[in-house]
Amino acid sequence: MMVYKKCKESENLPLEEVINHVRQIYKPFRPEEISAKIAEMLHPAEVNAEIEIVYQTIEDLHIACPGHRGDWYFTGEYPTPGGNKVANRSFINYIEGRNQRAY
């Protein structure tokens, strides 16, 4: 609940002071652990096959798309303060059970 509290506390800050607190949730996990959990969550009970999520690393994404920094969706490093605010608001909506847009 610490991330939720930080998100709530930042709601009324000036836009340029808002940081993406949601990134803290993923910090203790390696990309492979996150991928394994996603595969587990997406594996329907009626499917008897093994499911593995295959993704491109951020480093390889930079090699594949040189000069393009459109990785914020994966890294949480949004290029604008507005992106940080939307990430925080989305998390608040999720925790509070609100099915609404964050922007």
C-alpha cells in the first residue's frame, strides 16, 4: 500500500513534480520473473500446453529501433510529467476498484 499512498499524495502536486511511483512495484523482480508470472496468469486451465511469454529486452529494443525512445510503456520512464500522472492515476483507479480512464 506504500505505492498507493505515494500516488495519492502526488495527485495534487504541480505536474512537473509528479514522478511515476508505480515503477517501484516491479523493481525487486527480474524480467524473467515477470514474464513467468504473466505466462502463469494467461494460461487457461483448459489448455494442457506449456505457455511461455517471449519478449524483447529493452536493450534489444533500442538496437532494433535506434534513436527511438518510445520504450516508456515498458520501462515506466515516461517522456512527460503527464505520463507519470496517468501511470499513478491508473494504479489508484485499480486499487480503488474504479473502472475509468486515468486521463
